[in-house]
Amino acid sequence: MNRRIALAAAALLTATPALAACGSSSPSSASSNAFGASVSAAPTYNASFPTVKLMIGGWDKQIYLPYTLAQKLGFYQKYGVNVVLSTEGSVSAEDALLAGDVQMSGAWYNHTIQLQDKGKSVEDVVQLSGAPGERIMCGTNSGVHSPADIKGKKMGVTDIGSGTDTLTQFIAAKAGIKRSDYKTIGVGAGAPAIAQLQRGNIDCMMTTQPTVGALESQGLAYSAIDLATVQGAQAAIGDQWPAAGVLAKTDWVNSNKATVQKVVDALVATMHWIHTHNATDIANALPQSFVQNPLVTKADYIKSLTQDYGQFLPDGLMPASGAQNVLKSLVLVKVATGNEDLSKTYTNDFATQAAKDGALN
């Protein structure tokens, strides 16, 4: 990790105790440090509970809503753990995890495989989605309607080397298109990404809600390739492609199993809650700044969540063929060898125990 990461780590760690002490902040009232990372303490802080810092790869993205929803529903406290949430800024959630800024990161499963090849032992302790929750959104005059049309285009991704970058490469490769056949540009998400499309700097971007809804409502882009719904992902990829989950260093997991179990219990309970409530209930439970802001109206947020609802898994378990499907995609785009030990990249043990702990009741 570089100096930028070290500085961001210091800022995050400095902010956390003060936030924890106040005991009332939430993502809608979070503070931001100079490095673009926002930090939030749990609504209620219990000094007798273990505390975990968890950085999310964009907490207002629909694909990552379970982390904040668990906090708003009081499930972390119910299961006996203080979870201090933060959202990535100039430092990615995975880099913050590796640097020791946080104990857990809300990120995509594929990173565990790629990090294994770099000698890093990181595992997914609970799986929240069975589909990426993303769409390739293309400008109205782009002419892109299938993966084959990506050739020669300027493709926006969250960041170079990110999960959206890897997944874009995979979708293109399945159509026989190499990365050198198109240009990849890191554009982030939200307003900055939309501005890049408006300026003509990109033809398409892989992005998620609420950016998708904003592009559609403004008539700027359409969904050319659907990776958000189960049906769409199966059509484009061929099977489930698990994405959002909770990553942690294996040595930390092994030394803190009781604490990990509490976090997983809370998130599995949240996944069960999601599957027993509708999109309106979920939107009402989230910070209102997430669901109604200059980017999206609440009605559009609910509409898009209703459409993409199926990406969320009900029980926190890795789908049976999920890990293997992700590995195959990484091998195809040559960011994995195929010799990785998948048994070390995820575990269903905590989610299985969560069911026994009553998280699915």
C-alpha cells in the first residue's frame, strides 16, 4: 500500500472513536475526511460489544444496501456487535482491508481469487448476491446492443482493475473481443460517471443503481446488457455470478470467529428481512438520502429495486456453482490461472451457523 492509503487509514482511524462516542450518526449524516472516505458509527454503541470496522465499496449503491440496512434495522446490535460502516473514497474497500484500516470490506467475491494469486489470504465470509447487480449502460447513439458491439468503443468502469473492469473484459471476451479491441476508462459512479457520458468521453459504462435509473430518466443511456437481474445475468454469463459479500483476512477470521459470527448473523437476518419485505419497505428503512437525492427520486429507486430484487440471496450462502463460475470468468480474461484453491476463498460455515442461531426466523 502507498502513502495515500496510509494517510487515508490514519484519517479513518482518527475519525472512528469520536463517531462511536456520539452513538447516533448514520450514513445519511456521516462525516467525510479529506480523502473522500465517509465514516458512520452504529446508531447505538454498546461498550461491551466487540467493534468491527467495515468499509463498503459505495454504501449508497443498491448492490451494497444490506450493510446499511442491517444497521438501520438494529440487527448488528441485536446480535451483539458494533459495526462502524464507512464508504470508500480515494482508497478502495479491498486496499483498506489489506492495509489494516478496517477488519472487513463489503466488496465483490472475485477479489479473493485474484488476491490469492498475489499471496494474500482473504476470504468471503457471507455472500449477499448471486448476480453482479450491474448493467452496461450505453449512450443513445452508441449503437451497442450486444457484447459484440463493444469492439472499438470507449467503455467506462468504476476504476481500472475493479470488479466492473474484470466483468466488462469477461463479457467482451465471451464475444471474442480482447481488451485491446476497446478502450477502458475509470469513471466512478453517480454524477461524475454521468458527466463522462454526457461529454462523449465514453460510449458505455458498467454501473449499478441508482446511476442506472438516473441515466434512463434523463434519456442519456439505455441498458444494453443486463447483469442485474438473475435472468439477465444467466443470459449474459450463463449462470450465477456471485458478487457482493463480506471479505476479511483469513488470519483475522480465524482469530475472531465469535465476532465474525455476530456480523454474519446480522447480515443473514437482513437478507431474510429483504426477502420477506418489498422494495417500498426496504426504501423506507434505508437512509432517505440514499433513495431520494439529486440523482434519483424515491419512486424511481423503488422501481429499480423491484426490478433488480432477485440479485439478493436469501440466506448468505455461496451458490453451489458460483465460485467456479467466477473463476472461469477470471481465467478467460487471464487474471487468474485456474489453479487457485477455491476452498480458501470463501466459507459457508458462518452463514450455516447463522441459520441455527435463528437469523432466518
